[in-house]
Amino acid sequence: MATTEQLQERIKELKKSKKAIILAHYYTRPEVQQVADFVGDSLQLARAAQGTDADIILFAGVHFMGETAKVLSPDKKVLIPDPEAGCSLADSCPADDFARFIEAHPGHTVVSYVNTSVAVKALTDIVCTSSNALQVVRSIPESTPVIFGPDRNLGSYIKSMTGRKNMVIWDGACHVHERFSLEAILRLKSEHPGARVLVHPECKQQIVLIADRVGSTAALLDYARKSDADEFIVVTEPGIIFKMQEACPDKRFIPAPPADSSCACNDCSYMKLITLPKIIDTLENELNAIEIPEEVAKKAIKPILRMLEIK
Ligand code: 13P
Ligand code: SF4
């Protein structure tokens, strides 16, 4: 059986011969992040997909991320290592149901989180990610009512931060971020009183309320890098700890445990489907190319570009 280093070497050769780049999300396995040309949060990855001159983008992440890359780079081949790598949050918002929700709220501006299918984006006025959701909602006139979907936790957080009353929120959630236990985090905090609590806004409100920093994966990493604290309780998918530890070798990062003691950690099982052998097979045989019907892509690109215009 090939070693990790041998698999990584083969991927480097394939990237060269195929003029391919690998974009990876922070939640992927460490050995996958190591072979990526760029590792980032959803917004950074969308910008990287928009800016590349490679022939092939291999997206080491979940399906909606590959779709966003394809919408932004329609002439490139966008390959995903495992078509089963979905997202429970995106799945909590089927396009037909979301269309009915929009119909029931006429006159609203529709803001959709990037964790949605391309069909949902095609129904949307402006897309957002966890790193720019506040700016996106603030860019909409105060008097205009807003639909926010699909994450109820991010939606409630944005609603409380903006003080916006005229915002209706779709009732969706991510199974990973909903699983964290407030009690377990408070217990960890009492064992590590100097630790800062880093929380992704997809977590429930009671957890967001005890955070020292709420933000996207990239924002949490940046906070850890700049902070004078030595210990951090990380309340998001633990894949991010690889880059945190790399950036701050002398600091300690403690993954927050899930409420359900039957699962040992809070891995996103979809992100962890991306493995080195699958990346090799996908690049060698140019498998799992994302295809999006032209009329859907034409509609979906507008709200994505509108988001990318917001600095
Ligand atoms: P970020 O955009 O913060 O990286 O989050 C993506 C995601 O899927 C969170 O669960
Ligand atoms: Fe989707 Fe949650 Fe996994 Fe993020 S952590 S990709 S929101 S299932």
C-alpha cells in the first residue's frame, strides 16, 4: 500500500500534467490540505475559483462549493473527488420548498447562505457566506424586508447583530454545528479559564452568546493567530485545527465535544469523504465533472457576483 507521501507525490505530478489546481476547505483532512494550492473558507475559495487560470479545478470540499466554482468558472472543468460529499444544511432547503417560501413573502429581498444548491441560488437575490453575511444584509435598505435562508442559527445571529425586525428565516441547520453541547463547553472553560472560545455562527444561539469570537473558519483562524491567549476552545468542525496548529505551534487548540456522547468528535462526515486516493482517481480519469444547466447557471451567477462585489 502506498504511503501518504507517495500519494501526495502522485497528486503533485497529476496537478502539473493536467494543469490542475486543488482548492480545499479547512474542514478537509490534514493530508488533503497539504496538497492543496489554496485552503480557505467558503468566500476565499469562491474568490480563488474565480481568479484561477488552471484548466481543471479539483474542489476538495462539499458539492455546493464545487457548484459555486463551476458557476464562476463555466469554461473550466470542476471536478469533485466524491459526489456523495453533500451538506446537511444545503439539504435542509430543497429548491421547490424554498420557491414556495419566497412566494409566500412577496416584496422580500432573498439572501441565501452559500451552503445551498445552485437551484436555490438561482432563486436568490444575493448570496452570502459566514464571513460577509453581516455586510450583505446591511447592504439592503433598512425598509426592505429580507428572507434569509437556510441556516436558522446564522440567520438569528445576523438578525440580532443588525437589529433588523423585517427578516424572516428559513428553518434549516447544519447537523455538525447543532451538535455542540453548551454544558460541555462550559465544563472545558472551567478547566481552562484562560482559554478563548471560538464559535462558528452556525452554532446555536446559547453557544454564540458565550463566544470570545464568532466568525467564519478563516476569521477564527485569524483571531487565534493574533490573540495573546495560549489556549482556545474550538467550536466548529475540528479540521480547522490543523491550520491553527500550523500557524501557532505553541498554542493549544481544544476541540469542543458534541452533546451526544455516542459520537467521539464533531467531524463533518461529508468533508471527511475527500481522501488522497479519491483525488488521484478523480484527476487521473477526470471524474465527477460538475455540470449545471445553462439557464440555472445564468440565474445563479448574478447573486454570487453581487456578493463578491461587496468588499
Ligand atoms: P466557512 O465559510 O466559515 O468556511 O464555513 C463553511 C461551512 O460549511 C461551515 O459549516
Ligand atoms: Fe455542511 Fe455542516 Fe459539513 Fe459545513 S459542517 S459542510 S454546513 S454539513
